[in-house]
Amino acid sequence: MTQSPFLPNTNIQFAWDSTSIGLFKTCPRLYQYIMIEGWSSTTESIHLRFGTEYHAALQDYEIARASGASHEAAIHASVSALFARIYDWDVDTTTKAGKYKNRTSLVGLVVDYLDHYGADDPAETYIKADGSPAVELSFRFELDFGPQYGLTHGSAELDADAAMLEALGADAGPSFGQPYLLCGHLDRVVNFNGALMVMDHKTTTTSLSAHFFDQWEPSNQMTLYTLAGKVVLSAPIRGVVISGAQLLLEEPNRFVRGFTYRTQDQLDEWVGDLSLLLRTAETYAKANYWPMNDMSCDKYGGCRFRSVCSKSPAVRDKFLAADFTQLPEAERWNPLKSR
């Protein structure tokens, strides 16, 4: 059984990933509904399933290649495994999402990508010190600060230590209790034109213009990926290669790569900002109140919970129960869950 990312008997999260950080940054109430209470749409997200399967198929190819398989053999292994996972994935192709993202288009996109880049990809998979390829890397590392909850609400021992340090005028923060953890997964680390970079795949139905790549500069996800690559590999990771794939209906799929770089100062600034953000999350958890950020309701096509938050607080629970499913704890998003 996977460990909970929350401190026992609290809603204080200690293990975070880019998804949960992004939810909280977007809107604390969105974070509450998904991370704390586990509300989910009643239908599977086509976009999430498509992206997950696309990533998995490309990882399967890279792992096979790193194991010595030829280009053609690796494609066969990747596509065979993909077919086995999606054979019963039924998508309504009359919808806009289903028109572009379905079993047929997914397999076609994977094959097109591997034909475009596979055999002669200028991005070479980085080989770690132990000789294994840097593909499908799960990471989990500690920050040098943690939740303050235990200092005032934890064991008697922690409370006594905190009181002693307070009397001495010392900062009791980072040295006590469970430190914050940053978690996640890196698809691949590559050597590209002499620079070590994390590679991440993004799909879109829009043009792969400069505007598309600008959205990752700055970016919570890409900053964390750069930081994680440097920490877990002890290597000079410079940033992230965004490998964009444009889904087209009447023409061959299009592929373009962009780059987003991070300096050490930018990484340090992000961690400093994160420390304040997590203190705020802890404050909301202690108060058991997660305020709405009504400036985010219309972003990204509109928040899925917009119709709920627009109702009076007294009746929101009824609308949540009617329009969403509350997942059991084991099925909720958990940064500590391994792939």
C-alpha cells in the first residue's frame, strides 16, 4: 500500500509533485477538491489518457533501444505494448477531443514520431554512472525545510525541543519532523548538442509556433524537472527539451522541439517561493479552509469545478456529489505512487 502524502491525521501535504503544486498555485479550492477530497470527473479524460499512453509508448521504445534492440525491433515492441494497453479504449470520435485523440491517431502519432526521430535522433539518451539509461526516472528528494505542524501540534518531545529553541532565540524550522519531499518522474534525460537536458513530450492540435513554446517559460513543471535532474543525477542539467507533437487530421503529424533553460539562481528562487507557498498551504490546512481563486475560473477552457463554485456555499456539496465521483483514498492522485 502506497504511503499517504499527508502527515497522519491532517490535511498537511508533505510530499509534493508538479501536479499538486500546480493545483495549489492555480486555486486552493481546486486543490482541495482534487487532492484533499478526491473529487473526479465521472468520465475518463481523453487528454490525460492520450498523453499518458503517448509518453509510455515512447519510453518503451527508448528502453528497448538502450537494451540493444534495433530501431525496427524497438518500434515493434513499443507499438505491441501500446495495442495491449488500449485495445478496449473506446472514444467518441464525434467530439472535438475524440476526433483528434483516439486509438488510431495515438498509434499513428507514436509511429510517426519514431519514424521522424527514432533511428537518427540527435538527442542521445544519457547513460548514468551505473551504466543504465536515464529513461523513466522516478525521483523523490528532501528539501531542507518541512511542515511546522509538529512543532506546535506534534509529540511532546517535539514541542519541548521547539520551546527550548524558541527560548534560545533559534529557528526551530528545518531541523524537526518530516521534511518536505519533491517527487515525480522524468521521461528521459538526453545529451543534446553537448548539453544535458531533461526531455518532455507535449501534444497539441494547435500550431507548434513560438507562442506554443513560450508557455513553458517560466513553468512550474519544467523548473521542477530541471531541479530534479540536477539533484537525482548529480549532473549539470541545463533545462528541458520540449518535444512538441502537433496532431493533424488531413496531413502528416508535425514535430518540433523547443528549449527552456534554468540558471541556478532561477532554481533557488523557485525553491524559495515554494517554501512560502507550502507554508500557506499548511495554514489553510490548519484552518480547514481553502479559498477560491476566482481569477483562475476561466483559464484553460474553464475549470471543471466552475459550475460548483458558482453556487451558494450551502449547496455546493450537493452539486459536487451530483456531477462528480469521490474517489477512494487509494485511487486519488498521490505524488508518492510509483509508476
